[in-house]
Amino acid sequence: MKKQLPFLCFFIISFYGYCQKIIATDTVTRVATIKNTTNGNAVIFTPETPALNQIAGAPKAFYTHYWEFGDGHYSTEEQPKHTYKKTGTYEVKLWATNNYDTGKPPTTRPKKIAISDITTQPNDMARMDEDFLLKRNREPVPDEEMVLIVSYKNPKEYTTNGKLYLFYNEQQYKANNFELTETRTYHNEKNINAEGFAFTRNIDDDGAYLASSNNAYIKARSVLQDSTEKTNLPLTIANSKSFYKNWSLLEFSDMKPKEERNVFFSLKTTPEMLKDTSAIITVRGIYVPDANYDNHKVKDMEMEIVTSHDPNKMSSNGTFLNYRFVRFKTLKYKIKFQNNGEGPARTIRLETDIPEMLDKSTLNVVDMYPKCDICPKRDVIYSCLDTTFTKTQAIFTFKNVYLPGSEQKNVKEYDSTKGFVKYSIKFAKDFHKKKTKSKTAIIFDKNEPIITNYATTRFLPGISIGAKVGVNSFSDLNNSESYFFGATLSPYKSYRWYWQVELMNNFHNYDSDTNTTTEFIQDAQGLRTLQRTTTQNSFENIDWDVPILMRYNVNNYIGLGAGLQNSISLSEKQEQSVLIEQFEGDTTDGPVINSKESINNTTNSFTNIRTGLLFEATAGFARIGPSLGARYIMNFENNFNYWQFYAIWKF
């Protein structure tokens, strides 16, 4: 033992050191550092980022960058130059996103930048093409932070006060997808209680919309507003509250004509967020440029949930569908791609799988980038998008376009290297309830294809309630009369395999076998007679049958099933008749000298618990609607086997 002790200590120490090494390695956090060169009020920022871990088989890994300069401005350039308007100390933030990389994005500590002298005149040229924009720095990944940029511009010719609404966390998902951790404002925007009243004009008789937190509103008098904007603000807010769980409300003031502002929202994606990486989730912004009027603009921003930052992706809004109403549903798909080359792409080909359940003839291109016309049937020399079909695919081809590469010289805006195709498509006339998968092969010019993730379409199980009625046939029982009615519960219109639970109320009348015994009786005078005792039982039962079975639809019209049959007698009425007859002589052929009959009635509850196997087949409409069926039940006890014939209608 003493010889083994040093070896044991050495082993424990070595193992502990190895564990510490593993833990230390696993918990190392990658960090990106902000470097800067300051010349008066002009600052050039440079990121120092850790090495990338290339995903095998993916395009070359790279970083995208998002900067906030601490004065309400931002940039997505790798090495931006920013000119501050005023002296002071500013906190600069950096978010570096690793694309085609196996690790998490690096963290960055904010850096204080002191501006003490104004030496360069800032460039105040307009940047916004629209009055209201929503942008993000990256796609949502579970348990990561992302930034939502809300940019708004005063389109009026006068100074205004207004409102900004942000709605997030859709009601259709059980878990929250986002947690709002911080709101960064730079123009005295005030965060007010979003549960309070939302109104435009002063509350008087000159026309007002007044909305309360219970979604009710009073319309005193309508005022005709600009028809190019939405005008019923209370209705928009009520609809948004019915669609989203959470919202934030900011009020702004003293906004000059054509002035542009930005608000930054930090959203932490929750670990419980939707994990389906082909799903599309949304946030909604509402911009009220002048609080004296109901005119407002609404922006919905779609985002695709990802597990890693891959610019080439396919997503769908049909992640979970209700099969009952799916015929009224139009699916929307979005294919995103990015040119990661050193030069521009002139031809981009997207070979997209189309599941057989969808009708290719209903495909409609909703939007695309690069923006171009739809190609005519003849050859043209201008930019256009051509759509062709094979048996299983739709092929989108951008012709004569210019999409710069992310590695191309003088390309500073990474968004300019990205493109997409968004299309809608409807379901075919006859399709089954089964999951579908679609992917896209992306081909830039004559390069090797890049394969996206799968966009999946799943159906919610749904509930189908059926009405069932029928008769039972007991070949081993006398004078048996049995019928039943009840309900079934199963998934709605399942494709092949599915479960089914039933509750049957069974009424059963039958007679047991007649039992006859004979014996010789000698009275006190020595007279010998033959006595015959005949016993007969009649039953009136109310049974509960609870079958649990697994079913399989062979096709639309034939179904098979097997499972367990569980039965209990809720009420059992037994009538026992005993007839005692005495015959003269040694046989029953002699005359009856005495006869006596007695009848006894008894009632029991919750008796005769039985379990057995069942096997069945149905013919008719196997998935939904009416059908006829036959079922054979084999009981484990008492030889209580029987046939069941029934009609069923599933709704």
C-alpha cells in the first residue's frame, strides 16, 4: 500500500492539473480591442480582432464590424473615420461578428475618446433615403447580444415632436426571443410608460384618437390626413399589441426639418429562444413624426435565427403551420447570399429545392437584391432575374448584374456585397401532412456552389375529434346484444403513423350458460325422487371501453391499427333465476311433483376490469371524414373475445 501511495498522489495531481487546463481552455474569451488615431476632432478607429477559426468547407472566414461613436452616429466600416461636432468625452463601442467561424463573436470593452479641439468641419450631408429605417448589426443567435438601429428623419418643413414605438417578442412563440437590455439615445428621447394612453391631438372636440391600454379607443372626429401614410394610429398600436408581447415607447422633441437621428437598442437573445434555424422572426417599429397628427409609418424587420453567422442562408415563415387552415396560407421563402470573392459577381444562380407539396406554378418573386427587372422570354443585355423550373427545383438566375465581393478593394460597406431573393408560393391541391426540407445551391459566376442550410416546414399536430358508433358481436355468449357510441381523439389528418385514444360507452345485455344439476332426494317416508336445479344468469352492463392504439394509414382510404383494449363495467345488473324441480321416479321423464323458482337481483359498480389486444382495419376516408371499420378484441382473461363493427367520422 505504501508503494502505491506516491503513484496515487501523482495520478490525482496530474488529473487535477489536466482538468484545470481543460477548464481554462474552454473558458477563454476572445477579445477585440479598439485602437484609435486622433487628430483634433477627427478620429480613425482600427479593430484588433483575434484569429478566426475557419469552418471546414465554408468560404473564407472574415469579420464584419459595427461601431457606435458615442454621439448618435455609427458605422459598419472596418476602419471608419469619424469627425465629432463638439468637444467632450465619448464612449465608443465595437461589435465584431465572425462569419464562417466556429467560435462566438469576440467581446469588446468600450473605449473613452476625449475631444478637446475642433479642427475639422464635420460633413453633415444627408444619409437617409427614407424617413424611417430599421437595421441590425448581426442575425440573432441564441444567448448572444445584437444591436437594433432605429433611424428616423423629420420629413416636415417645421420643427416637430413625435413618438417611436418598438414591438418585439411575437405572441405566436411560447418563449421570449429577446430581452431589451439597453436603450441608447442622444437627442433627449424620453422612455415613457408604454401601458399608458397613446394619443395624438389634445383631448378636445376638434377630432381626436384616444387609445387606452385595453386596446379600446374613442374616435371623436376623423381628420383627413396624408393618404401616403397610415392614419389610424390607435388601430395600428392595438394590432401590434395583439401580435407582440413587449414594446418600448420613446418621445422626442425639437426635431428640425430634415434632421436625422439614431436610437440604439441592445437586444439579448434568450437561451430559450426559438431554435429553428430556418424560422423568420420579426420586430416592428412605428414612427409618428408629428405628435399632433395620427400620420405614422410602420416597418417590420424580418430576421433569420442562426446558430453561427453565415451570410448564405435560406429561411421560411412556414416553420410551424396549422394543417386545418394551411390551404389559406401562402408560404414565403427568403434566400440570402453574399459574394465573398475578390471581385464582383456578374451572374448569380440559385438552385432551390421546391417540395412536392408546393405548387410551382404559384411561385411569385416578391423582392430581390440586386434590384432588377424580371427577365423576358427573349435574351436581353440589361440586368434581370430569370426564373426557370425543373421537376424538383426553381432556379433563380441574376443576369448581367454587379455584386461586389467582400474581399474586393475599396469595398467598405459589407451590406453592398449581399443579395437575396424573396418569393411566395402556395400549396398544391393534394398534399400530405409531413415535414418538408428545402436548401439552395448558390453559384457565383463559375465558382463551386455554396450549399445553404435547410429551410423546414412543419405542421402542428392539431386535434381531430371523431364520433364513433357500432355494435359488438360475442360469439361465446347467449342472447348477446351490444352496441356502443363514443368519441375518439387523434392528431388531425396525420400522414402515416399516429396515435389514437377512444372513450366508448358500451351497453351490453347477455345471458350466461344455463347450469343444470340433478340429485336424488329421499324424504322421511322413504320416497325417492329426482331433483333438478336449473340456474340461469342474465346481465345488463354499462361498460366503459378505453382503447389506446397506434394506427397506420396505408393510403387515403385504408387504415390499420393495433393496441390495447381496456374495459371496466361502470354498472352491472345481474338477474339470477333458480328453478328447482322434483320428478317422480329416477328420471326427468316422470311427472313433476314439486316445482319452485326464485329470482335474485344484484347490482355492482366498477367491476370486471379487463385488458386485451385489439387489431382493426378501416375503409373510407382514412385521414378525415367518414369510414367503416372492423376490430377484433382478444381479452387476456375469461375468453371474452369478440368482434366490433363500427362507423366513425373524424372532424
